[in-house]
Amino acid sequence: MKFFTCERFRCAAIVFAAAVFFLEPSPVWAAALPNMPDLPIPALNLAIGTADGPQDVVLTLQIVALITVLSMAPAILLMVTSFTRILVVMGFVRSAMGLQQSPPNQVISSLALFLTIFTMTPVWTDIYENALAPYVQEELSASDAFERAVAPIRRFMLAQTREKELSLMVRLSGDTQPDNQDDVRTMVLIPAYVLSELKTAFQMGVVIYIPFIVIDMIVACILMSMGMMMLPPSMISLPFKILLFVMADGWNLVIASLVTSFNM
């Protein structure tokens, strides 16, 4: 048979000998390696047993709820800050110029995150001075510290929330019409605030789109008048839109408009 040639038989013998040498505890190998102490190998045991009473069941449910809240905490913290408006407007800027991947998503998200930290610094300073620091010094209980921490965030959200969106969420929740801002529940305020942020971001995005749409229309009319029907207008208008954005100092205008748009 052709398989059992001399060369292939020699290669198979070498592979088999190497496997035996490295896998079997041969004396040559043992003498070549120094005496190493036995290292402990960690083991992880996950066991599910029966509960001894209702207390064990409650404790298990509390652990599951805590893990769920911790996994959702970053998203919750971002939704009650200025991150939503900033990120959506940044996306509108990139789409209006016709750029697909420039700036990348990581750059836009990082810039939105740092601008969120910049705009939310007064709120977080208030939380630290009036809630976190007294709680760490054992001057406040956990419930009082939580109420003091939520108050600045509620004031910030109420300052940005429109009455129409707030009335919508109050009506959908089935609550009675609140007499003042303090009567609005936080679980009703958060979705109303997010809806208001999306509406404001879309309004700013429309204003950003207008000059770039004008450039696209002018370029399309020029190409049609020249009889260049097969040439995509977006390919020609893209350098002009980038040039307009750079000459108008667009990034400074967008960032300044975003920061000053928040009612602090």
C-alpha cells in the first residue's frame, strides 16, 4: 500500500516517540526537571440543596435580586443623567455629514460619557456632600441617605422633563394628578424624563441636519444640470460638508449647545 512508505513510517514513529516521551513519566524527563512542590489546585463547588426554612428561600431571592440590580445599575445610572441626549445628538452629527464609521462608536460614546460627567458634577457633588459623606460617617441611616441621594437627581430630571411627557406617564400609571413636583413618583418621573430627552435630542438633530441637506440638494442640482446622473451626489457633497463643519467650528458649537441646553 502507498500509505506505508518509508518516509511516512519514519514520521509516524517520531510523533509516537515524542508523545510517549512527554506524556509518560519517563526517568529521563523526571531527572531533567527540578523537584517542584505540589501546587494546590483550586476547586469550585456549586451545590443546590433543600432549604431548611423560609429564611433560606428569602435569602436566596435577595441575592438574586441584588445581582439583577447590580447588572442593571450602569444602564439605570446613564438613563437618569444627560448621557442620552448627548449620545443621540452625537449620532445625528455623524449621520448628517454622511460619515458611517468616523468618528467611531467608541469615540462618540467616550465623549458622551465625559460630557455627562462634566454636566452632572454639581448633582454628584450634592449627593456626596449631603448623602454619601454623612452616611459613611454614620450620621445618617441608609434610608435617609437614600432619600437625600435621590433628591438632587429628581431635581435635575424635573428641570429637564416636559409637562406633556410627565402628564402622559402620570395618566398611563393611573396615579392621581400630583399637586406639586414632590408628589410625582420616581418610577413615573424616569420614563417621562427619558422621553423628554429623546424629544429634545431629535429637535437638535433636525437643526443640525438642515445645512447638510442644503449642501446635498445644491450638489444634486449641479450634477443633474451637468448630465452626470450616474454619479452619487453624496460622494461629491461629503468633502464640502466636512469642510463646512470644520470652518464653522462645528464641534465647539455642538458641544456648547449641548452643555448649555441643560437647565441646571
